[in-house]
Amino acid sequence: MLKNINWTKKSGILIIGICLSAMLLKYSVQPYRGTWIYKYGSLISLFVFYSAIFWSFINTILLISKYKSDLKTQLIWIFLSAIPFLYIGIMMMM
């Protein structure tokens, strides 16, 4: 099924998984507050989360530039790649 999908589309799916795993890591180190596990786990999760947000932005731009002429048919992939970036954008507005 994923054989016909190029790397920009595959990375859109991977970015969502990375963001979700970073959020899960952030919440799983909460019981260890005050220890080195919380300190480094929280720092790693923040770095991974914001790196995935940045890559989501870059990947969305790459998808838009690649499929300029065929934008309507590739809209689902563009939206899927932009979900983490849109998530942080909406959270900043609220």
C-alpha cells in the first residue's frame, strides 16, 4: 500500500507519530518530577516536539511546491502533513 507513496508523504505520517510520541513522553515523565528522569525526559520531549513542528512546516511547503498543478487531489496529504503545525498554531491563538 505504501509502495507508491513518495518520501514527503511518508514523512507527513511519520511527523504525526513523532509529535504524539513526544507528547506521550512528556506525560509519562510527570510522576518523576524532581528527578533527573523528569529533567531530561521533559527536555527531550520538548526538543522532539518542536523539531517535529518545524519539520511539519517544511514538509508542508515541500508538498505544496511539488504539487502546485495538482493541488486539489493532493490536499489530504498536505493537510495531513500540516496537522502538527496547525495544532501549535491554533494553540498559540487561544
